[in-house]
Amino acid sequence: MSWIHLMLAILFEVSGTTCMKLSQGFSRLIPSILIFVFYGCSFTFMTMAIRRIDVSIVYAIWSGLGTAIIATIGIFVFKEPATLLKLVSMMLIIIGVITLNLNTAAH
């Protein structure tokens, strides 16, 4: 169940960050409110995940996958440029998260 909590935390974090873009600097009410709602939910689920999963693992996965997903949303939804450096960096984040999980599984 802790892994489901972590995935929900990531989903809400990505939603909150997407609302940051949609709020246009807090000038749009609904996305501005949703930033706080989504981040509150994210931290709640992340706290629940930390009960059974090491905090170092939870935070690394939450921040790493959240970053990669947001970068992907930026490219496909907000039409940001998909530079080679951005794509390689996203792959390194994903490889880092996988490697961290493999290291944890070995213990």
C-alpha cells in the first residue's frame, strides 16, 4: 500500500506543478487554489508512504519521477523545446531512480 501512496503523491505533485503553470503567476483563481490542494494531498500521501519506505527512497522517487513527468508535460502539453540536453537529463533521472530502487531491493 505504501507504494500506491507514493504513486498518488507523485500524481498530486505533478498536478500541483502543472497548476503553477496554468495559474499564470497566481492570476487565475482556480489553478491557484488547486496548487495548494494538490500539494497538500501530495505531502499527505508522501507522509503515508514514509511509514513503510525509507525517506531517502520516497523522496528520491517522488522528486525524480515528478521532475521527469513534469518535463514531459512541458514538452508535449506546453510545447517547450525538447532539446538533447533535456532528454538526456530526463533519462539520467530515470536511471538514477531505477538504480536507487535496485540498491534498496538488494538490502
